[in-house]
Amino acid sequence: MRKLLFSPILLFLMFFFLYFSTSSAQTPSPAPSGPTNITAVLEKAGQFTTFIKIMKSTQEADQINTQLNNSNQGLTIFAPPDNAFANLKAGTLNSLSDQEKVQLVQFHILPSFISMSQFQTVSNPLRTQAGNSANGEFPLNVTTSGNQVNVTTGVNTATVANTIYTDGQLAVYQVDQVLLPLDLFAAPTAPAPAPSKLDKVIPAKTPATTSDDTPADASDATTTRVSFGIALIAAIFLML
Ligand SMILES: *[C@@H]1O[C@H](CO)[C@@H](O)[C@H](O)[C@H]1NC(C)=O
Ligand SMILES: *[C@@H]1O[C@H](CO)[C@@H](O)[C@H](O)[C@H]1NC(C)=O
Ligand SMILES: *[C@@H]1O[C@H](CO)[C@@H](O)[C@H](O)[C@H]1NC(C)=O
Ligand SMILES: *[C@@H]1O[C@H](CO)[C@@H](O)[C@H](O)[C@H]1NC(C)=O
């Protein structure tokens, strides 16, 4: 009699929990690859610790990652390795204000994706994130000869050594020198500078929002419920 009473319930419970645990096992795990992370790209390439450090301290790394996630224009970055920074005149970086450090990093970033072959046809001066070169701010020229690509600032000329990363949206090229913008490093013997355009206010950076709404790990709850089900079935077996 008791068997007849409990069996349908037991069958139902077993079916229910089997179904439940099977379907929860099929839940796909979240994809690990998010938007491109410039810091990770440079870390993987190695030899870019100074550039990474200055990108982080100026919050440009976050800016770049946000732009890569939001823009379809893409970005091109000229990345000087550690030895290029080591070759700078002593105190060069320390002589810059925080705002000038931001401009220095932004000068190494072009607001569109440019492939190696597209350098052959770009028109000078190129626009950088540091300012509108069409207005004479932070001019940067590219010259090519065969496969060789040079980047000229009016202060120095760097050569593109190789491609570190390219995915059609972001291109990162290693350059053999830190690009020194004319606006920051004009030779002291140059004619008296026009009233500085550097005083313009750099727009406040919107901090990259970190999402706190990551769902709590649901598998714990699932495990608890499945264990409870198993315990319940075991209890019913004991009663039979
Ligand atoms: C980007 O990569 C760096 C280094 O791997 C890591 O410390 C940082 O948390 C990553 N940033 C994001 C937004 O994933
Ligand atoms: C990337 O952009 C999407 C859509 O705008 C947004 O939901 C997501 O949080 C962004 N991810 C990061 C890491 O900024
Ligand atoms: C690039 O720069 C190097 C070193 O300054 C120079 O020898 C070479 O001729 C330049 N090439 C081009 C295409 O401007
Ligand atoms: C960059 O190119 C522009 C346009 O061709 C030219 O006027 C300017 O003098 C060049 N500047 C340098 C530093 O080569």
C-alpha cells in the first residue's frame, strides 16, 4: 500500500531532479574573451613596461579599451619599447606635467585603423589623439619607401620596426623611438612660440564604468537544490 502511494511521487521527484540537473549542466559558461585589452596586448609582446606604465598613470589604457569597445573606426598605436624610453635625454619624462604626459601618450595614438600598406597612401600630417594636426596641433608625418615606414614629428624621426598586433580594428606597431611632439619639445632656439594652444582644457575623462551587476555564481544554488533533491529521494527510500 505504501509503495503504491509513494512510487508516483518518487518517480516524479527522480524525473524532476534528473531533468533539472541535466538542463543545468547544459548551461554554457560565459565566453572568456571580451573587448581587446591594450595592456594585455603590450604585456604579451614584452619590452613595453615603461609605455604600459605611462599609459596606466595617464588613464589612457582605460580610454583606449573603452574606445576599442565602442568605436568602429579603430585605432593605430605606435608603441616605443623600453630601450626607446631609456634613450631619451635624462629627465625628459619627469619634465612633463601630468597634462603633457597625457598628450605625449595621445600623440602615439591615431584615431583610426591603418594597416601597414595603407601607410603608403595616407596624407600628411596625420591626426593623432593629441590634437587636430589640420590646425597645426601636434603634427605627425608618415613617409614610406618600399616596406619601410618612418614617422616624423618635426623633432625626431622614428622607424616602424614591426607589427605587434593587428586585428582589423586595432593596429599596434613597434617604433624605435619615442615620438616627441613639436608642441612639447620644440628646440629652445626655435622662434618664440605662438601663444600656447596647450592651455586648452583637456576634456575630463569619463571613468570607465565597471559593471557590478555580474550575476552571482548560480551553480552554488543549483548544487544546493540538486543535493536537497537527492536527500529527499534518499529519505523517501528509507521510509519505504
Ligand atoms: C587588461 O589586462 C591587464 C593585464 O593583463 C589586466 O591587469 C587588466 O585588468 C585588464 N583590463 C580589463 C578591463 O580586462
Ligand atoms: C562594451 O560595450 C558594451 C556595449 O556598449 C557594454 O555593454 C560593455 O559593458 C562594454 N564592455 C567593457 C569592458 O567596457
Ligand atoms: C627613415 O629613417 C631612417 C633613419 O632616420 C632613414 O635612414 C631612412 O632613409 C628613412 N626612410 C624613409 C622612407 O623616410
Ligand atoms: C609634414 O607634411 C606636411 C604636408 O606635406 C608638411 O607641410 C610639413 O612640413 C611636414 N612636416 C614635417 C615635420 O615633416
